[in-house]
Amino acid sequence: MNLLLIGVLLALMAIAYQIGLSKSRNLAGKGNNSVTLHSRPGYYGALVALWCGIPAFLILITWNLIEPSILQHIILNHIPASVSASLDPASQDVLIRRVQAIASGFGVTGEPVAYEVAAAQQLARFEAIGTFAKIAVVISAALGGLIWAKKHVSEQYRARNQVERAINVALILCSGVAILTTIGIVMSMFGEALNFFKFVSPVDFFFGTVWQPGFSQVGQVSGSYGLLPLLWGTLMVSAIALSVAVPVGLMIAIYLAEYASPRLRSWAKPTIEVLAGIPTIVYGVFAMMIIGPFIKMAGASVGLNINATSALTAGLVMGIMIIPFVSSLSDDIITQVPRTLRDGSLGLGATKSETIRRVIIPAALPGIIGAFLLAASRAIGETMIVVLAAGNSPVLHANPFEAVSTVTMTIVTQLTGDSDFSSPQALVAFALGLTLFVITLGLNIVALYIVRKYREQYE
């Protein structure tokens, strides 16, 4: 019903736009009867459409937010007091869902009790009344806004100012949604991380060298929750990935920007960027089934003992995955270097390779460093590849041929299975997530600052 109502409102807004457009054009007139309008006719049409749609949509959103709590209150009022008094919150939610299922016509497990059927009948009656009332109120608000706005359309009415103000408010709200979402994520993780630090000291967590969580009893914590093995594993895998992606991606960017023909560039760059669109689970399976056994076999041929699931396996495949990030960003940055710098270097007798090494790369270096940092944050936050290809060995060692454990892998491990979310075994995932968020946020801020400074210099 909500989708149908939204469709009706959109149709009314389209009609309102045409009404406002036609009236403004009639006001403008033609020939000797023409008058000067403050705004173009399209603004008058948009203003009438906004007045038709915005109040109605606000009423619809408010109604849908309030309606569930009212219906739940109606259900509880039609449940005998002796029954409702004996229900805990969980049982109360189950009862409300059963009554809603009965009212909607879906079956429920077991035979419905008489008071459940009676409450469902009352709920169905109130839902029908509420649906008709919602349709009437929303459509009335839309028509009322249309009529009000149409009456105020005149040659001196500042329609453009109001439409642009409404667009500005919409843009601010969209920006606010993104900002508030980020703040909400941080605060949720921060709150749960504080609960974890009630069990484990922050010093033991951030500087501990042993990761071995145990099953804790009420009021007691067993095991060790040291972050350093996980953080070292994350940095080791990310370093291997960057050692693959940075030189390869940079060489690809230099070739596409300076040496490749336009025809080759037109299909080579999109083909490379396809790698960025492959799901990471595919990379993880590829690493586990192809790259890992191949590296183990290659190591055995030269007398090295390399595990199939190791930091090297995960790092190599992750490096392949982030090559498009480095190459695409670096290519865009290199092509933005002013042509005059190239021409000046070539005019002074430098070769093309010397121009690239001594002029273009130094000029584009801030932006290239920003691309490297963005790729690093992408590598640090990767999950599926390390889950499948890095093994799960939270031990502090410097051997890339052995299995390691990363922060993202441990978050997945701690939050899967039947775990109590109030226990330190589950709460530690939020502390790990907050730590990872701070690291990646810092890298992104530094990268964006460098890129912005570069663009201000050469645009």
C-alpha cells in the first residue's frame, strides 16, 4: 500500500508541475500582453510540485513511524491482563508477532488461543481504518499543497529562490545522512569497546603480544587479548600486497599515460579496472585453490617450506586485487600534469624517459602517494581474502611463509557462532573494529589531504 501511495504522490507531483508551468506561461502571455516573470516557468512548475509532494511525504513518513507502536499498543490492550502480566519482553514480542500473523492471514504454529484471535480481529479492523485514513490524509495534504501553491503563482513571486532553497536543504540533508551514519557507526563501536575494556585493560589489549581468548565465566576473564599479533599480521599482509600493487600499478599507469596509443588506452584501462569489480570472495577462492598450492609447490622445488595458506599467499592475491586502484588513480594524476612541463623538458633536450623520471613523476608525486595510501587502506580493511588464504595463526612472527591472523579475520571469527554478545569474546570484535577504523580513517585523511593539495597546485 505504501508503494502504491508513493506512486500516486509522484503522479500528483507530475500533474502539479504541469499546472504550475501552464499558469506561469499564461501569466507571461505573448506580444503586447506579455509580462516579465521573476523566475522562469520551470521554477513555478517545480515549486507547485514541491508544495504538492513534500508535505504529503512528510505526513506519510511520520505516519509510518508512529503506526507500528500504536498497533502494538492496540494488541496489548486486547490481551487479558492476567496473560500480559505474566509475559516478559521476549514473550511479549512473540505474542505480538503471532497476532500480527493471524491478522494478516498467515498461519501460525499451534492452535491460536481465543484472545489471540480476538486481538487479531481488532488489529485487522484498526489496520483497515488506518489505511483508509492514511490515504485520505496524505492525498488531501497533496491536493491542499497543490491548490495553495497554484494560487500563489504570480509574476513577482520568487519561485526560483524557494526552489533553490529547497534543493539546498535536500543537499544538506543528504550530506547529513552520510555524516550521521559515520558518527553512528563510530559511536556504536566505541560504546561496545568501552564495555570490553571493563573486562580487559587497554594496556594489555594494545600492547599485548599473545592472542588466546578463552571462555569466560560471569565476572571473570580468561585468556589473553593482545592486539600486536593481529596488527602485525595485518601489516605484513598489507606490505606484501603493496609491494606487488605499487610497482606494477605505477608502471601500468606510466605506460598508459605516456606510451600507449589512444586506441590501446581506450580498451586496456577499462580491462584492468575490471579487476576492481571482481568480488573479493572470488579472489579468496582463487588464492586458496590456485595460488596457495602453486606457491607451496614452487617453494618445495627450491627447498623452501611454504604453507599453502600464508601471509605470502594472501598478500600476493590482495596485491593483484588492488592493482586497479593504484593504476587508475596514478594514471589520472599523471595525465593531469600540465603539458607545458613535458614540452619544456623535451625542448631542453631531455629524452622521454628522462622527462618521465625527472619531471612528470616528481610533479605528480603528491597525488601518487595519495593513491598509494588509499590502496593501503583498502588492503588493511580486506576480509575475505585473508579469511581464506592467510590461515588463522595469531602468533607474532616475521616469517611470511607461515600462516598469520589479521584484525579483520579475527573480527569474523569472534562474531560467528553461538556467542554471548555481552561476553569479552564478542565485545573484543568491536574494539578491533574501532582500532581498524581509526587506522584506515587516518590513512584516508592523509591521502585525501595530499591529493587535494596536489589538485590545488595543478588545476
